[in-house]
Amino acid sequence: MRDGEIRLKFIISYTLIDNMGMSSKLSDVWVTLNRKKTVTEDFHETPLKRCLSTLDLTLLGIGHMIGAGIYVLTGTVVKDLAGPSAILSYVFAAFAAILAALCYAEFGARVPKAGSAYSYTYVTLGEIWGFIIGWNILLEHLLGASSVARAWSGGLDSLFNGAIKNSTLTNIGYLSHNNVWISDYPDFVAFAATLMVFFVVATGAKFAMNFNNFFTVINLIVIAIIIVLGFYFADVKNWTDHGGFFPYGFGGTWAGAATCFYAYIGFEGVATASEEAKNPEKSVPIATILSLGIVTVLYVLVTCVLTLMVPYTDVNPTAAFPFAFAQQGAEWAKYVVALGTLFGITTSLLGGAFSLPRAVYSMASDGLLFQIFAYVHPKTQTPVWGILCFGFISALMALLFEIETLVEFMSIGTILAYTIVAVSVIILRYAPVHKCQFKLKPQEEAPAADDVSLGESSSIIKKSKSHDDFGRLKDHLKHLPFLKSFDPGNATIMAILVMLVAIICFCAVLVPGYQYLADGAWWAICLEIIFGAVIVLCFLTLIAHEKNDAFLTFQIPFVPLIPCLSIFCNITLMMKLNYLTWIRLAIWLALGLILYFAYGVWNSRERQTSQYGEIVGYTGDASVSCSTISKMEEEVVEPQPKRAEGEQVHLGAGMDGF
């Protein structure tokens, strides 16, 4: 019996020790995956050339957005998703995009790196989350460049009344018939155009921007012609006949808004170019907001023009405006617009080609992608291997894939990146000061007691906000039950995560189950009330804590309201996308995670830094400070027994016993 008890105790002890070891390993893995990018003193230094002005960044954003939105998406959304109500689709998408753009502007000024949302997430949330966002950004720019190249080819083909397509089908034949993924025919024009633009990007940032600025100005002139002529040929009956203003219902308008998000990714191109900006702290916020505001007005005007000129059923998705003017008998306008379309789409293609290799370069510089992509050519100061490799992949996709599939697949990655950036803003603003890696304004000092007269009419002096208060409960709420037990910053992290889950659940009922709510289904209404209450409770938890508003760079107002609204809008739009898009995203993420765990996690620069500590970055003289010597004397001398006067200590003799 005694042996059995001993054996049982041994088994239990061994099991506990084994479980503790397993728990320790899991903890190490969690710490590894969530290690954050360190913001060092040389964080703003770059091998890329800082040569871009605020005007360059603004025109980059305008050119990137206008080409894709007006000449690619407008026709697709009007024809297949929303009809004339595509006007409202652009307005809804613009509202959500402006919220996201404000979050990008804050981080773009604070973290002016080529990785954009990837870098922001890496600094704020951790490595695995940064990689996921970076991997989605690569997909976004790959698909963006490919889809715009297809539109460029369609615009050129319209000048020759479809002769290029017909010739290809006659001499080469069909690649597929009515396939969702594969194009009907190989588009060699799109392939060549993509390679040409990537070559321009490889010549250098300033030359590429001058190229972009020239074509963007021509593009704006053409858009002005489209608006003026379009209103001349306008017919209000096109908004009342053919199914009215909402032929696909309000659900179609909302689905169109989700797809229209693609039209606004140009402002992220501004953030991606921040590492080459002369003064990113000021240029990035100004260029982001200015370009987005200008483009939103233009989107609304040209969508009005298109839907007033022709019935939405007659819109050609590939080259909407040239064919619309052709139906009005304005043949000359058709050729002018088609030529301007090529210039406009060229700037959009250039924006995608400019951003893609820089996102690759940023991830490779951190060791999460292959190191060869971090190479910067000493003469052109561009990441040439990233341009060559990913430029060819993008050209190959433009050769083979359909534009509609590329557009919808890209939207989900873009919206996901916007959501994570908004979450990052909230987490950073409520982080305690010891976790903040950025420089802050000096904290305000309370007036000295001697300087204050304490008369009967004087009020109690309000305590000035201290940096140590960031992430803590506000003074009058410090005794709130449950929340007072959290360490600074932890309660807000938990609140934003719970809010994120609650918003996903709320939107999952609201969007796919909208008809149940409209029919008054009790279970749907109860679920929305529960999830809505959780969202409100989490929001109140956030505002109960002190936020950090002492950053030296641009800060968006009304935090956490604006980031929370951005998260809600983004998730709502994501719920409208096709389920096949979610499956494609899951496959893409699975491929990315395989690459991360096979290569990135082992070659990360943060892993090397954590292994070798400050030895890696040490460049000073091999000297020892006086304070260090004094500490050594304390450690060696203090524990020793009292020595006789004049006796010396020989450390070598002390070590002989070992």
C-alpha cells in the first residue's frame, strides 16, 4: 500500500512538472509570435531616397485612386451590383475610407516606413499580426496592379472597336468559357503594360513621381471633360426607368459600397511612400486627407454622369465611358475619353507598381521575407529584386485572370488591413507609458502651491495629466469594481478585443440576416440587442481610461470614437462580400502562415536582437564606465571577510578552487 502511494505521488509530481514544462513552452511560443518591432534611434533612417514632397504624395494618391475607381470599378458596380445607386455606394465607402484614412494618417506620420499598415501593426500588436497584414497588403497590390492593367488593355481595345480581343481569340483561341477565375483569352497587352510600368518604377522614386504627376494632370483634365459632356447628354429617365434608382435594392447599394472600397486604396499608397518623403510627419497626413477628399467628390460626379447618360443595363464594365459616349453619337468624345482613360489608368497602375515592391522590401528588411528582396540598388535607390520578381507575377496575373474576380478578392484584404490599423490606434492610445516606444510631449507640471492663493472663492486645483496615468482609470472612476484590478492598458486591450467579437456578431446578424430583422424575428432582434449592449459597454470601458494624447506627431481627434466607427464600417462591408472571397482569403492566409513558420519566424530581425541583445547594435569603444566598476567592487568586496590592513585581494586565487 505504501509503495502504491509513493508511486501515485511520483506520477502526479511528474505529470505536474511535465505540464509546467509544456505551459512554459507555450508561453515562449506566444511571446515569440507577439514580439514587437523595436523603435530605435535610427528608426527613421533608410537606404531609400527621401525626395518626395507633399504635392508628389497628393498626386500619387489621386492618380492611384482615380484610375481604378473611375475607369475600372464604376462600370462594374453600376452594371452588376447597384445600378444608379452606385452614387450612394461611393458615398458610404468614402465615409468608411475617411475614418480609415485618419487612422493611417496618424500612424503614417509616426511610423514613416514603406510597410504602411504592416509596420504599424508590427510595432503595436506584434510580429504574427504584422505578417498577416503585410501578407494581405502584398495580395492587395498584386491584384490591384493586375486588375488595372486589364482595364488599361480594355481601354486601348475600345479605341479599335475590340479588334485586339477579336484578333487574339482568332489566332490563339479561348483560355476558358465563362470561368469565374480564368480570362476568356490571354491579355498580352495587359502583360506588356504591367512590365513597362514596373520598369519605370525601377528607375527611381523621383522619376516615377514626375511620370505620375504628368499623367495625373492629364487625367484630371479628361475627367473635367467627362463631367461637362456627361451632364450635357444627361437624361433623368435613366434614374426612374429600368428598375428605378435602386434596381438591386438597398442591399445591392451596400454590396457596391464594399466593392467600391477598392477605389480608395490610393491613400494607403501615400503611407507606403512615406519612407521616401522629405517631411513625412507633415506630408503624409495632409496628402492622405486632401487626396481622399478630392477623389470622393470626383467619384460622385462621374457616377452621376454615367448613370444619367445611359441605362445601367447598357453600361460596359470594361470601358464604361467610351462606350457610353459612343451610344450618344459623340464618336469624337469616345476617342478623347478613351485616350484620357489610358492616361488615368496608367497613373493607377503606377501607384500599385510603386507600392508593391516597397511593401515587400519592408517585410524583407525585417527578415520575414527572403533577404534578397531587401536589396536596394545603390544608384536608383529602389528595391530592384522586389520590383523584378513581383512585377513579373503581377504581369502574369494580368495575362490570365478576370478583372471582376481580381477586384472582389482584393477588397477583403484591404478592408481587413483598415480594421487592424484602427484597432492598433486604440491600443496604442491607451497603452501605459512604459510600453510606448515613441517620443511624447513633456508632461504638464501642476502649479506650485506657493503660487496659488487659497481664498474662499478659490476652487480645488485640477491635477494635471501625468504620463503615468495613461491606460489607467480616470481619477473619479478609480474605484470601479472589476476594472480596478487590471494593470494599466490591459483592460482596454480586453475591451477592444471583446468589442471586435461583438461587432462581428452584430454585423453577422445585421447583414446576412437583414430580412429576418425586417420581418421582426424575435431571436434576431434579441441577438442584436445583446451584441449592441456589449459594444456599448466595451466603448464605455475605453472612455473610462486615460488616453495618451501627448504624441509629437499628428493625432486624430475623438479617439476611440473614430477608430470604433471605422471598425464597425469595415466589418459591415466585409459581411457583404461573397463567401468564395472568404475561402480564397483563407487559402491565401494559409500559404502565408506556412511561409512565416518555415522562414519568417526563424529569420526575424527581432529574434536576432532578442538573442544577442545589445551586442548586435554596439558600436562604441570597449570601455567600462565608473558606475559599472563601482558595482563590481560592491559585488566582490562587500561579501568578503574583513581583511588585515595592507592585505590585497587576488581574484585568480579565488578562482582556483573552481
